[in-house]
Amino acid sequence: MAKEFFPLRPEAHPVIYAYEDSNPEYRGLLKVGYTTIDVEKRVEQQYPTKQPDGKKPYRIVFSKSAMYSDGSSFTDHDVHRALRKKTFQVLVESGSTARSMI
């Protein structure tokens, strides 16, 4: 069987997102992330403990596709680099976790 010239587009739908934590200690900070699952589900994974009042301890402020029109994609690390070039300060970076000051 002949090998396909162009690889098929993956089933994943990569997304770049940003959210803010409601803790006053983190006011003015955003967490920028990348996921191939639902953004709400991904952020919930980072907050496994529910608040007593039932409110979410975060607010998603940005969520867009991380795919280019040619089918390639970019990650949160690419966004972090772009933020640094624009003089945003990345305060903490560990693996896939980074918070950027706006």
C-alpha cells in the first residue's frame, strides 16, 4: 500500500487558555496553558479541592485554538516566549506551569 504523502490531521484539538486564580495573593497573575481536552475540565484538574461555597476558585479569561490553518500547532511554551519578548514577566516556570504578570 502506498504511503500517504501528507499525514492526516490529528483528532486532537489543541487549545491555548489563560485563567486567573481568585485568591487575592495571585491578583494580576494569569496562568497560561495548553490542552487537548476541554479547557474547563483541564483547569478543574488543577483545582481538585472544591470551595465550601461551591464557587470556582478561578476564572477562565481566554481560550482559543492552538492550531494554524496548515494543521500545525503551537504550545503554551511558545506563548511564554512571545510574552517574554513583549516584556511580560514570567514569574514561575516549572514543567508546563507558568504564571505571567500583566
